[in-house]
Amino acid sequence: MVDKQALENEILSKIEEMEKPDYEFPERFSKKNYIIVLICVLASMGILIGGAFL
Amino acid sequence: MSAKAENANITAIEDEALQGCVPVLTKEKTYKFSDAFFFLASYGIATWNYTQGAYIASLVGFKQVLITTIFGSLMVMLIFQLPTILSTRYGIDIWVWLKAVLGHNGVKVVTIIVVLVNLPWHAICCELFSSSMENLMGLAGIEQNSQFVHVLLSLLCVALGVWIAYRGIKSISLVTKILTPVLLAVGVIVIIVGFTSAPIDEIVNYVPDAIKSGEAESHICYVLAVDAMMAFTFTWFAGMGGIPRLTKTEKSGYWGAVIGQGLVGPFFVIVGAVMAISMNYVTGEMVTDPTLMLSKLAFPAMGLCSLLLVGFANVGTNASVSYVYAVMVKTSFHRVGYRTMVIILNLYIAILCIWGQIMDYLGTLLTLGACMQAPLAAMFCADFFIIRKQKMSLRAGFEINKNRTYRYTLGFNIVGFICFFIGIGINLLIYNPFSGEVNIPFLFNFTPTMCSFVGTGVLYLLLNSIPAIRKYTMKDRAEITV
């Protein structure tokens, strides 16, 4: 078993690191990616509906 | 604490970032798109894909097999995988976020239920591994009918998966980087064998017997096929955050999963369907054991390819699943070490293998898994994007300094659970999977799984728009620090 307090201290230190104003988060999911997702979802939906008539 | 114990504790803590519940910081992330893709593709390739393929082929013709398999899975993955960008952003598993939706104790209960419902799939994999190895032995002239040996072979699959998973994420990654391309290549070979064993017209124009005889209605069968693929895909929901938390960018985690699981997984369902259709043409039986299929349709030595398709694929899946489920359960049970968790999870699988009856419950498991996970995915999407607008209290999520914000009512978010149970009810109300009765034909056209997903999401949003309920569920707003 991992020591509970040591684990909590480690988690807290990571959170505190993320709370710093200069912490660099990973590159975000861009608008372009959201648009690609939307197009793919709508296309999949359309193909599924069309497939019912085959 | 002695120096030795202290060193062991430090190592265990370091382990917790990669193989546990400690957030992974940006500088600690090492996974690229290709790493996520290989790992999650390996997770998605298992023998049950062939069984699923045969099931879909028993419902619809070949062109509809392609459509329902690829687009039924892809559409669902594209949607429910989106919130995993939080796993990359904050380096946490999705089940930390789900504490805001279900409550701290609610997540404990639901993760245990998910493990109980989902892990039997891996016992099924081990059973299929055992059957395939017995068929391989048969081809080599060794007749094997002993139930004891059958169970031992199943347990061998469990043991090999544990052996890889026990060594941690780096070991699993290395194995999956080798395994996934090899399996993809063998999958292509199987499709070629399938297409060359029967006239192409026979496969492309294949119509299931039940539809040819008029026993089943083609429209209902099509919807069932789409629903089966959506349900199949939703069973991956529980483990979706384990790998994106390690990826360097949000898009690499997301697309690694969508393409790895959402496309590669269905490719092997199609492999299963092609195998079943070809075998049906050649032998009159829809067989999905790659050993039998390859030896019958190609030449006996090709049955050795099944060693890869079934043997290594299932071992790879068990290793990958052991990791993502260990990380998932550790969200609630922090102090249990990763390796201990791998052993506990696989002990459960081993017990099911020894019991030996799990294959009889394949359909029930798929139904239960989808019934539960579609509503969870819906609430997760609604909560992440609309209710909490991509911000949660990490200190409350990890209960730092006894922060009880996500404890709600005795550790359960009542609103989340009401929506969860209603979501399950929507699915079962529309279509009874046990009797095969369509109860609400209009909604059935949209598939019971999708109705459950959309219905739960809408209900969750509506309830959270009521001021009194919003006050109950949104206590964390003042504690947002990242």
C-alpha cells in the first residue's frame, strides 16, 4: 500500500504546479479539430441513415 | 519509516503518475499520437471482434455490414471520446471528473459495477483463446478434449496478459507497437483469404438466412446491427481516459483513440464478418474461429496465423485492459498499488475462466455494458462541455485536505444517479433485448443505445437548469483554480 499522506502531498504538489500562472498546459484541441469532428459525425449519421435503404 | 520502506514508497509514488492516480504534468507526458494509436488499437483488437462480426453478418448483408460496423462505431467514438481532452489537459483519468457527476462514493460504486460487467469480456477472450489453441493442437494432430486443459489454456491467456501489464506502461507500449501492425497485416491476409475462397459476388451480395427466409424483418435487423456496434463501442467508455492522460497534446490523445479503437476495432469486426460469410458459403456454417477458417479456406499451415490473430491479440488486449482498468479503479482506491490492482482484476477474470459458463452470457453482457455506459457517457459530455464548461475543482476531485465538495449526499450525487437509472430505463423500454420485442417502434429507429445517450444527456441538462438543483450540483464553482 502507498502511504496515504505521501500520495496526497504528491497530488497536491502537482495541482499547485498547474495552478501557477506560468504553467503551460498541453496544446489545446483546436477549432479546426472540432469542425473535423462535427463533419465526421454528420457524415457518419448520413451514411448510417442512407445504409438503411440499401 | 525505515530507509528501505521510504525508498519503496518514493518509487511507488513515482509509479503513481504513469500507472496510477497522480496527475501527469505536461513535462511528464511522453506519448505521441502513434503511441496512443498503437496502445488503443491493441485494446480494440480481440477475438470478440470476430464473434461480433459473425453476429452483425447474421443480421445484415455485406454492404450494410461495412456501413453499420464502421460508421456505427465511428459516430459514437467521435462524440463520447471528446471529453477525454480533459485527461490530457489536467493529466487525470475521466473518473476524477465523474466524481462531480456521480459523487465521490458514487464513482466507487459505479467503477466496481463497470469492472464486474466489462471484465467478463476478457474472460470470453481467454475462452476463445483456449478454443483456438485447441483447434491449433487439433491441426497438429493432437486431440484435446480435457476441460482441465481447456481451463489451463484460458488461464495461460490471463497469466501472459498479467506478465506484460505487471511490468507497467512502457512494457505494454513496446508490445503493442509490435503487435498492432502485425495484427493489422494478418487481418488484411484474412480478408484476402475470405474474398478468394468464395466468389466475390457471393460475399458482396450475401443476404442473411433469416432475411432470405422472411423470418426476420430487414429494417429491424439493420437497426439492431447499428445498435449492436454502438453498444460494442460504448463498452470502451470506462477506460477512455487512461491513455490520453499521457499524451502531449489534446488532439493526439483524442485521435489516437478514435482511430485506434473507433476504426481499427471495427476493421476486425469486418474481418470476423468476412470469415463468417466465407465459411458459410464453403461449409454451410458461420464459423468465426480464425484457426478453422484459415486452415479450411487457405491451407492448414495458415492456421498458425491464428496464433497471432487470437493468441497474441487477446494477450495484448488483456495487458492493455489491465492497465486502463487498474488506473480507472485506482481513481477511487488510491492506496492500492498498480501491480496489486492488476492482480486483483485478473483474479476476477481467472475465476470466470475456471467457472467456464461466461460464453452463455455474451449477449447479456453487451446489453448491460451499453445500458450503463451510454448514460454515463452522456452525462459526462453534458457536464464537461455545458454544465461545468470544462472546469472542475481538482482539489475537490482528489479530496485534498478533506475537501468534501463532491460528496453531495452521503457521497452520491442524487441528480447524477436519477439520470443514470432513467438512461438505463430508456434503453430497456424501447427494446427488450431478452425477448427481442420492439416496444416503441418510432424511437427504435434511432437505436435504443442512442436514445438512451441523448435522453440521458437532455435530462441531465434540464435538471441542472433548475436553480435548486444547480445549487446542489455546482458547489465547486468558487473552488476552480485551474
